[in-house]
Amino acid sequence: MQAWQVARPGPVDGNPLRFVEKPVPVPRSDELLVHVRACGVCRTDLHVAEGDLPVRRPGVTPGHEVVGVVAGMGEDVSGFALGDRVGVAWLRRTDGTCGYCVRGSENLCPASEYTGWDADGGYAEYTTVPAAYAYRLPADVDDVALAPLLCAGIIGYRALLRASLPPGGRLGLYGFGGSAHLCAQLAVAQGATVHVLTRDPAARRLALELGAASARGAYDEPPEPLDSAILFAPVGDLVPVALRALDRGGILSVAGIHLSDTPPLRYERELFYEKELRSVTSNTREDGRDFLTLAARYGVHATTHTYPLSEAQQALKDLAAGRFEGAAVLVNDLSPRH
């Protein structure tokens, strides 16, 4: 099969990925073999390719927003059949026995593994996934439209939960890429007033089209104090900016897996009045199932830009340069379209 590998982590302009021929993976006893139809291009893939995240599997195949069909399965798998449509997301495996898993916080499991980081992901014709971590997908949504929901959407939902937005509250979104544009739709549908703060004029236009009440520059003040904010841009300099924009008792949720260094915070200006700063770490499977249900209920949809599988490296370059709004999706042209 054809697949991409991170040959040597480094700046994306230096072409850290290599397109190779490799054997079709053999699923373990509890795993599904998935024939990939579409795979979203996530900023986390960029962090893996550029080395912002430490190497966990040399030569790993990135990609964790996978839509595909079951092409095989291990001997211990039940409840799936060949041809079933499934989704593969970031969280790949947990131990299920640690204190975090037992209390429902499997996203914090110290033994957790991740698709496209610990194990080969969806920048390939085939991938594998533990059956217990595969998502069943609705039949009436296109492959390309579904792919970004499997990480950008789920993580945006987790970040929204962590931000504890009150009903009808005022939400600020810093950065407006693949995850934020899905989160914004869900928040607006649930009655929030959303203010978007991002450097890209095209992204600001998209935000207004999707129902944001305002869209300004990343370092601008929102038109009103915020009850909650989510930082999607991996820019540590924006942490104090977002904290200052919060009303008393407001909460800032940082959604990314990687963040550049944060400048010193001045307690009286950025944290006083019981403001809170929270991080987001992966997601639980319950988060994923809940988000997919809500996305279907409210018609949350991704703005997508497709690339053939062979152009994955260019898709990452375009993501890094901000050349598109919304989300990029790799399409496996060798697979039949849904």
C-alpha cells in the first residue's frame, strides 16, 4: 500500500514526510483493519511532522481523522462486519484499569496511546484501530465532511466543556481554524454569543458567515467582556491577552496539544477576580460520541479543502502557512467514494 512516513522531523518546508510503499498492516486480535477513504489534516499532524511533539514511533504515519470501511479484523473482535463504515480518532488505546480510567477520565490515562503518534495513522491506504475505540458513523454524511469532526470537532467540544460557558454566555475564540470553526457552530446553536479573534481576514469572514457576533484581530479586545474563552492558536503570547478579555469569574481553556512559551502573567491584571486558566488533554470516547450526536442534531458542518493522498505534504505546508479556511482533508482516490 501507499503511505506517508515522518522520515525526519523538522520544518515542514524541509519536507519531513516521505511517500513510501509498505505492507498492509495486520490487525491485532482486538483490532479492525480499515480501508481509508478520507483523512483530515490536523495541526497535531504538523506538530508530529515538525518535531514539536517528541518522537514516539520512528517513521510514523500521521493522521487521526480517518473515515473508512472495515476491511478485516482480529479474531477477538465482535459487533463489526466487513464493509462497516467507521471513524478512527486521536485516542487509540488506554489501559482501562488506572484510577483515571475508572473515574471516567480516560483521556488522562498514563498508558494512553494515540493514532498517528504511537501507531501508524490515516495518511495511508489502510490503518488499524482497536475495535473498542472505533466510532460508528452516520450513513447520510459524506466522508470528507465527516473526517474533521473526528478530532477538530471532538477536541473543540472538549475545550468548550472545559471552558464551562454558562447558558447564553459570551464566548471568545482565539484562532479560527479547523477546530474553532466547528466549535463556533455548536456554541452558536446552543445559544452563545461568539466573538472570534484571529489574524486571518478570510477566517474572520468565515466566522461571521457561521454566526459569530464579531470577528477581530487576534490581539484586539472583544466588543464585550467574555464569560469564557478558548485558545485554539498555539501561540503562548495570546494567553494573557485572552485572560484580560475575561469578565470576573471567567475561564480560559487552552485547546492545543502544543503551545509556544507563555509570557509571565501579572496576577492583578490577568488572574485576579477568580479567573481560571485550564488545559485540555485529548478526549474521552464519551466526548466523541456526544459530539457526533450534537453535530448531527445541530447541523455542524466542516468547511473543507480536499487534497489527494499523494499531496499530504503540500496540505501540511498549506496548513502551516494558513492558506485555507476551515479544514483540509486527504482523499484516497484508490477507494470508492461514499
